[in-house]
Amino acid sequence: MFKVLSNCNFIIAAAVLTCISLVKVNAQDIALVPADEKTLLQRVTDGKRDIDWANMNIQFSTAADAEFNNGSFENMAFKVHRVRLEVLGAFREKFSYHFRQSFNKYTNPNIPLDNLAGSVELAMVGWQLNDNWHLTAGKQPVQFSGYECWVNAIKVRQYSDFNNTIPAYQVGLNMAYSLNSNQTFNFQITNNRNSTLNDQFMYSLPDDVEDSKIPLLGTVNWDGYFIDRAMQLRYSLSYGQLAKGENIFYFTCGNVWDKKPFLGYIDFMYSREGLDSKGLITSSYDVEGNEVVTAKNVEYFTTIANLDYRISPHLNMYVKGAYEIGNIYKSSEYFEAGNYRRTWNVQLCAEYYPMEDSELIVYLHLSHKNVHLTEKARIFGSNSYNQQRISLGLVYTLPVF
């Protein structure tokens, strides 16, 4: 035992000496750099002002969740729903940057398409070309519309199925044109996925499906603000290719009224897909004994309605509902045309703000979700179900600088 302790002490001492040596070396290296040496940014900007503004924050959301299935208690556990590091800023008045990484997402360092770990949500640089035009390059939000889709995810307690399964962040280019201070058009082209074709889909693909050589998604978006910016309208059309000859079309829109003490919105989301990229209809076939193959010719439609009422500076309450349907619009080998699923979800939430000037929130959230599978889906062996969740949680955006 003494021999083991002696060896441990020796190893610790060696590690400490090594660290001291590295510090000395680094200090010597720093000393070799002249004090008046310019940074790369200073060289590019000819020594002018480097940073207009910069911000770093950590977004954190945790809760104690009690889960119920079909009215029966399933489990209760403490969960960290979101931890995200965000860095953003601007320099030289015309340039901006935005980086954000999520620590709740699976990350694969060997993603072949965009060469970026999946946990990185944003990695983009913006350039204000003139008063009207703004260019954004890098990994960015796809210009889908709808308040639930584009609001900061830290404010969403539970997403609709539609928004929970769309590819919200992709690498590409966006050109924004400001018609005036209240209206903006976005013209965007991005990847349709960030990995291989097989990785994009939850289930195996039909034998006749071939990979696309141009897996891109084009989006046109309009944002408008009216009535002293209390009314916010956001509409988008997107079209792209999932696989060779298998395309996808999106129409998404958000209609928002934001004037204290009320915040209300109605979102409409529609997609028509050559292959079931969301996997919701295909999942009805996911029963033991079935060989699951991704469905073709699917369409989804979602309506989301929400009303917030700020009772006082310290208390906010909201009620939210979503209704979603999933159809096959054209029969294929495994699936006949028709309606397969109808989902509705109701949420109630009370949010307490201990400090008026802080993003610290303590909330109590209640959710009931019912998934009705039609006869066309039940012939595969699946059954309708409902889920309930009670969450007591905390949300905080911690400003680092």
C-alpha cells in the first residue's frame, strides 16, 4: 500500500513539474511577441475600431418532469432540457457573427456533407452590404416561418411534432433585402440535410430511391411589421430535393400580435414530401414483426395557437394548443392514400420572474397530447395513445459578458 502511495506521489509531483514547465515556456513565448504587435483583425481593419459590440451567454433549462402514458404514471426524473453556449457580436459596423452550440444534441464529428458537428446550431457571419442588402454565410436558421419555429428555443416548453422534426439549422447562404424598416425579404439556399441520405431518415429507404447530387433547399421569406410593430407577419415558401426525383415543399407562416400585456400567435405549417422525412406516418408501421420502410408521398399540416397574458412584471401565464394531421396523398407499395394520424396537444403554463430585469424564470407546465391513429394506420398493429407531462422547471440565460 505504501508503495502504491509513493508511486502516486511521484506521478502527481511529475505532473505538477510538467505544468510549471509548460507555463514557463508559454510565458517565454508570449514575451517574444512585441507588445505593439497587431492582431490579425487589426491588420485587416487598418488599426481602426475592432469590435462594435460582443456578447456571450449560456442558456440553461432544467426541470423535474413527471411523465404519464394513457393516464398511467410512467416515471419522474430531473432533466436538463437545454444547455447552449452562444457568442455573437459585430465589428467595423458592417460585419457580424453568431455562434451557438447545444450540449443536448448528439454530435458526430465525421459528418460528410457539411463537415460540422451536429451539436453546432449556428456558425455564421453577416455582411451589411449597404442600407438594403445583407448577406449571411455559414450554418444558420432555415428561413421557415411560424412563431414557435423562429422564437428562441429556450422559450418553448414543448414543440409541435412538425417543428420538432424539421431541419431547422443548415449550412448555406441568405440574402436579405430590406424594403423599409418594417418589411424584409429573404432569399436563401441551404443544404437540405447535414449528413448522408440514410442518416437523414429514421427508417430504411425503398429500394428504388437514389441519392441526390444536389441536396439543397431554397427558401423565400417575407417579414412584415405593422401597427407600431405590434402585428408581426412572417410567411415562407421552401422547395428542395430529398433524393433523386423525391422532392419536398414547405409553406409556413406565423401571425403574431405582441402588445403588452398580451402575446398571441397562430402558426400554419404545411409540408408535401416525396419521402417521409419526419418519420411520423412511417412510425405507425414500426411494430414488432414488420419490416419498416420509409413511406412515400406524405403530407403534414399543423396549426398552432397560443395566448400569453402578463399578469404582472413577475407573473406570466399562457395557454397553447396544436392540431396536426398526417396523410398519404398518393398510394405506394406499403401505404394506401388517406389520413393516418391526427394529433392534438394542449399546454398550460405559469411563469414566475423573481427579478424584473432578469431572464430567470421558474415555471409550472402542464401538457396533454393525444395521438389518434386512423384505421389505415391501425391495420399495421399500431394503437392510438395519449401522453401527459407535469414539469416544474427553471430557465435562465446567464450573461457571461
